[in-house]
Amino acid sequence: MLYDKNFCLTSHVIINTLLEDEQHQDNMQEMSLYPEFLLQILHGISDPVFVKDRQHHWVFLNNAYCNLIGFQESELIGKSEYDIFPKKQADRLYQKDEFIFTTGIVHEIEECLTNSEGLTRFFLIKKSRFEDEFGNYFLVGIIRDISKEKLQSAKLCSSKQVLEQVINNIPLATYWKDFNSVYLGCNQRFAELIGIDCPNQIIGKTDYDLMKQQDNVNLFWESDFQVIESKKPEYAVVQCYIKADGKQLWLETNKIPLKDEQNNFIGILVTCQDITARKEAELALAEKVSLAAFHVAVNNAITQSSTIKECLKSCTDAIVKHLNAAFARIWTLNAQENVLELQASSGMYTHIDGPHRRVPVGMFKIGLIAEERQPHLTNAVLEDPRVGDKEWAKREGMVAFAGYPLILDGNLVGVIAMFARHPLTELTLDALKLSANEIALGIKRLQAEEALQKSEGKYRHLVETSQDMIWSVDDKGYFIFVNQAVKTIYGYEPEEMIGRHYSEFEPPEQIHQDLNIVPQILGQESVFHYEAVVLAKDGRRLNLLCNACLLRDEAGNVIGTTGTATNITQHKQAEQALLRSHAILQAQQEASMDGILIIDENRLVASYNQNFADLWQIPLEILETGDDRQLLEWVLDQLKNPTEFLTKVEYLYHHPEEYSLDEILLKSGRIFDRYSAPVRSPAGDCYGRIWYFRDITERKQAEAALLNSEARLRQQAQQLQAALRELQQTQTQLVQSEKMSSLGQLVAGVAHEINNPVNFIYGNLNHANTYSKDLLTLLELYQKYYPQPAPEIADFVELIELDFLRSDFPQILKSMAIGANRIREIVLSLRTFSRLDEAEMKAVNIHQGIDSTLMILQSRLKGNNQLPKITVIKEYGNLPLVECYSGQLNQVLMNILVNAIDVLEDAVINNQLSTAELLSIKNPQIHIQTEFLENHQVKISIADNGAGIPDNIKQRIFDPFFTTKPVGKGTGMGLAISYQIITKKHGGSLECISLPGQGTKFVITIPLTQKSKIVI
């Protein structure tokens, strides 16, 4: 029990103190030494302590007890529970104490008490009976507050329950061990896995206690102990586990070392995942892959081997390699002697000259398989009565045997057999059975080839020189011979086809529909003629005309088919082309709007379309006669001039090489177009004549009406076009003149009004600067000779911050001078741009005009928080003065530069991009370049890196009133006026070069001097 040592110590101290008090009450000196020291100890104990006599009165209480129940010691000594507790509670306490007095049994109990403040506390109370030497009984009680321990215990219990729930709900089986590999616990899933009901049953046990059904318990113990010993985790450890019900499971385990808070190794934690399904799938897949490789190896051996021994040795090698056989053998039947002869052996025995070299049919297990023509299979060799040498089988660890007869068409060919040190699965046996059939077929084929090779010498020369393909297939459809002509027809070498099935060379849609029927038909016919479609090596489809007959052995049994094949692909292609041409011609005739009639060289109807019959309204019975003369009689009755029509027809029939086109008039008033042409072959041979008829009555009427109005419309159109051109030019000139006049007056007026006050300010700044220096010098002299000014002056100096004023005032004057100078430059740029004083043609500096225009547009170039700054790159050449109308030329530069700025700003507005986003994509630029050309011309190029102009818009940008800008932003006159100024007034050229996504470039070219002044 808890606190036994403390309780005993305290109890002895209490009793001894009381006894000493009673026995030595006359000896005051000893009382002052020993009992008081013990009482101090009792009162210093933090646990409440009390002592009762036999009458249940308190005879001692320490301070902790008094504090607990809220009374002083003097209030309780000599009293019982009835004096301070309710009677019901006092009765309960009295009964418990009386029981201890009576029986002397130590009583220990946990009590839960709630005080007046609602605080609940847990106490451990232990009461014992003591007897002094005079036979007096006392009850000693010790109380300890265990609220904290109870709270920690409750939390620990709750955490443990939560942890158990988490572990039991983990989908992985989980267990943990100490460093001695003894189980400390597991979750429910692992308990179910090893066949126990409750996880607690595993505690304290080892692998040897729990895994008795395993084949090798040491593997599990060693795997865990390896992690315990190395203290390193191991992941994805795959182990085979046998469940209690005998079923095999595959587990993937992760093993992790466990450490305590001081990083000391205390055991391992292991999680197990059931991967049985995955493992079985992997094993099954591996087996299927191995079996597939086995089939490939057998097929390669059968199709690529030239002799029976080579073929069968490759087959036994494949059995050993892919079926994991201990050894494998194949015998062939010697029918004359009725003996099986060993042809191949692989594995642990490779010789073929031992005692099993010749096995009579009916003897031993191999001979019995041949005689019974049934397979013999076992996965328990040691229990098989047909296995004679059991000691050998046990010594070599043989487990399974499989033997199959090699049978083809009911005839025994041989026997195949194998021994294995592991059980053979159904898939393995099925694969061996299938290979037995294939090997039997291969043996028969190779035997047939050997027989055929013996007899084919005398025919080889004739066969090899034949232009037609000569072929032979066995009764299963595998080629056993093809001659050299196969190279010119198929494109294959003969050895590439021999041994392969004929269906490998056929289009997929006709497999199972050709040579399978040949043996059936040849049962009634000696030779069968048919056409076949095959695939050449390069993928082309070939048409072959084939003749086939059956191959028989000496006994008359059908062993295959042989025949010849002639390549008729070109003939078939020509035939198909002819049919295609005829179909196309017929479709063209019927789709034509004309009536078409074709007459052959014998003047018979070769073809006609329905439009021809409808156009001339010819009865069907006349058309069906096919007689040209009856058709002619029907047509002549409808003509206004039949004699002329007939004369022309006879003339064309007698001159078959001539063409004809004319119009014919019918009695009904209708007019037909008639066209006739000879029908000729590529060699020039005439096969008749073709006639086209078209009703053009409505067209003729429309043409007549059109001719009447065409002249009037043409004349009106010419007049309108001339008037429009004149109007556009006049309007352009008026708008340009008015705009330039207004702009020049406005600019000149603004420049004049600004220039006068600016000159006044700029002229007085020098005087103001001189006066300020004099005043500041005078102030310094006052401060030098009168350093202690009157209080009023000192206060004012501090108020106006005189030191700052003296340093800042000159800077203010300097800033005013810079600003006034800037205004003068702007005014000069405005005057230069307007050129009111240079309205006539005059030699000017082109670069000044460009710079003035850029200064006026500076507010749009520098950008703001919504639009990006546009960088202007100037590459000025060495230009002389250029003779031009400078004001008008500046207007051209203004128009082009404003358009470039609009384009670059639209990249932000239309694409809804911020300035930062635009700058991150492309830096907006305008590139201005001037150049003096060798032909005494000046070239000005203005380019932007905007979105460019599509071709359909670029073709119209110089048209008056054409604009792509929103309403109110552009009039469509800027570039039209600019074009007129450059081309008409300056005799130059204005060219726009632009591609979408690559920017736009305007190139202005004007002569250096004007030979004559051009006036519009």
C-alpha cells in the first residue's frame, strides 16, 4: 500500500510521544527534551495526523489536520466527531473506527471530499490500532492529499485508452518488444493475425511461444533481433507467415528502434502489412513472364533451327531455363523399330548416349507414356510407382515429374519429359502441354523439310529460274518452300518466309478466308485457281493469281499444299483505275449543269446524263435504242434552222479531230450553247465525240439588259469618282489649312504672352541676387560688431530662423532662375514648332523641329502612375539645312509621334495591364533616326515597339477620315494631311512599315532642296 513507511514512522512517533508523556510526567527535565522534539516533528509533517482514545475522543491532532477541518487544536482535544460533524456523518465515522478498535485490522481507504467552495479533493486515509503497555487502545490516523496523483493517473489512463484505440484502429498489424525480444504488446489486428483473442495475451511471450506453426521460427526472431542489436531501423522487410488456419500470408514489415526520454534503447516497434495479394500477383506475373519467354524460346527453336537435333536441344534448354527444371529430355519415335530415340537432353544431364538413349515403346515410364499416348504428371515423385529409383530421386531432391506424348494428327511423334525440384503449377503444365503440340509440329515440319530436300534437287533449277513464285506449305499453313521469285514479288529473301505461317503475309481482314478452303476444294479438283491479296515486305498490297494442288506422302495422306503465284498487281491496279475513272466520269456527267451526250466511233450512244434527256425532252424508248440517228431526228424537229445544225453535225463526224462551239436557236425561242469535242486516247486514237448542251436563254436576256444599262452606269460611276476625289482633296486642304492656321496663331499668342513676363522676371533675377548678397553681407557685419542684440531682435531672429533663411534664400533665387530659363526654352520650342515667321519654304534644321515637337509632347512621354514612361531613342545623322515648309513638316512629325504614343498607351488601357506589368513584358520605346541619302534626299524614320498594324488597316491609314480610334479621340485626318504635305508640297514620300506584334515604322523621305515650289 501507498505511504506505509511514512505511516509507520509517524505512528511510532505519535505513540512514543504519548507514552513518554504519560510515563514521565513527573520528570519535567526529560519531558522538555524528548517529547517536545517529537511533537515538533509531528506538527511539521505536511500530512494531517490525529490520534483517538478508546472512547473515540481526539487526544492528539497536528497542525495539518486542524487546517484541513478548519478548527483549532484546543477546540478538538477531548472531543469526538459528534461534536463537529452532522450525526449521520459522525455515525459513519464512528462505525469505521469502532471496527478498527474491535478487530485491530489496518484500514486504508480513498475518500473524495468537496469543500464549501465547490473544490473536490481526493484523500488517502489510513487508520491503525495501537496498544500501550498498560493495555490501552489508541487509533492513529494519517491523511494524505492525493488529488494531483489522481489527476495524473486519470490523464494517464485516458491517454492509454486513446492510444489503445488509435493502435487498434491502425490498418497495419502492430506489435512492440523489449530489447530481449519479449512481446510488450500489440494491436487487435496483430492478435487476430497470430490467432489470439486479446492483445494482452501476447505480453511476456516470445516468437517461440506464439509462432509454433511456422516452418522456421528463427527467421522471425533473427530479423527482429538484428534491429535490436544494430539499433537501426529496417523497412520493407518481406516475410512469409503461416496463419493458425494453415493459410500462407506474405507480410511487409517495418521495424523501428524504440527509445525512452533519455534516448536509451528499450525495444522495437514493428508494423506489418498484408501484401499477400500483391505478392501472389507478382509471383503469378513472374510465372507468366517466364512462361511467355518459354513459348518464345520454343517457337524460335522450331522456326529457326535447321535440324531436328538442333531444334530439340534448344527446346530442352528452354524447359530447364524458363520452367526451372532439374533436367529435360525429348525422344523421337523410330516407327520402323517402334523405339523412342533420345535426341536432346539439358540440365543436370546433357549426354544422350546413356541407358535411356533408346527406350522401347511400352517400357519404363517414358515408353508407357508413348504406348498410352497420355501424359504422366506428379508432384510427389517419391510416392510415384512409375519412378523406379526412389533413392536417386530423394538424394537429388526431385519433387515433380511431367511427361507428354508428342502427337500430331493422331500419330505419335515422340515423348517430352522433365524432372523438377519444386511442385509444378497448372500454368506450367499447360505451357508444357502446349509446347508439346508445337514441338510435335516442329518435328514433323523438319522431317518433311528433310524429306523434301532429298527430292527437290532435280527440280531446283527450273523452280529457281521461274519468274512466277513457286511455294509449298505444310498441312498447317507454314511455308516449307518458296523460290527466288519471292524476292521480286514480296521483297523477302526465301529464308525469311520459310517456317512462317501464310497468314503473316495477308491483310488482317482476309485471314481465315483463303488457303483454309484450298484443301477442301482440292478434294474434288486436281488444281484450284484463285486470286489472293498479300502484303509485300514494304507494306504494299499485291494481287496474285494462284494455282494450287495438294501435296501427299507415299501413303496418300495430305501433307500440305503447293502451287504457283503470278503477280497481277499492275493489271488489277489498271482495272481498278479504269473502274474508278468510269465512276468519276459518270458522277461528273450527272453533276454537270449541261446536257451531255457521248457518241462512240460507230455513231452509237455510249453515254448520256439526265440533264440531256430533260433539256431536249427525249422519250425513254428513243434513248434506250442507243441509235444516234433517231436522236438526231427528234432534235431536228425542235430547231429553227435544222439544216444548218445537221450540216455541222455531219461535218464534225467526218472531221473527228476538230472542236466546235456555237449557239443554236429553237422554235420555242430558247437558245442553247452547243460544244463538241473529240474523245481520244493518250495514243491519239479516236473513240467518238462528246456533245455539251446548255440552255442560255435567261443569260442572253440578262446580257441584253445589262448592255443597255452598263454604259450609263459606267459614265455615272466615273463622274462620282472624280467628284469624290476632288471633294476629299479640297476638304483635306481646307481642314489642314484651318488647323495649321489656328494652331499657329494659338501657339504664337501663348508664346508671346508668356515671353514678356518671363523676360521681366529673368531680367530682374540678377538684380535680386545682387541685392540679397548685399543685405546678407550687411547682416553678417551687424552680427560681427553687435553680437548681443536687443531682446526683441533676438526673439525675432529665432522666430524667422535667420540661419536657415540665410542659407535657403540664395537657393530660392537660383531655383527661380532655372525655372525662368526653362520657360524661355519652352516658349522658344513653341515658336520653332509654329514657324509663323517661316511660313514660306526655307532651309531649316530638321533636328530642331524634332526636338521642339518632343518637348511639347514631354508631358505624355514622361508617364505617370497609370501610364508607363516612354523612352525616346534619337539617332541623328549629319544633316545639312533642309529646304521645306518647316511649320507643316513639324505638324507631320507631331501627327506621327502622337499616334505612336497612343499605340503604346493602348497597350496598358486595352490589355488592362498595370504599368509595372507592362514594363516587365516590354519597355515602351520610340526610335527616331535621321539619315542623309546619296541621292540628295533626307530620310526621317520614326518607329515604335507597339502591337503593329494589320495589313487590312495599313492599306487605308492614309485615306481621309479613316481612323481606328474611339469616337472623339481621332478624326482620321492626321495621316491623310501628313501624306499630302510630304508628297504634294515637298515632292517626297511617306511610307508605313508594320507587322502585327513587331511595331510600326513611318519613313519620311524629302529632297534636300526643292527645284520648284509646289502649291496645292
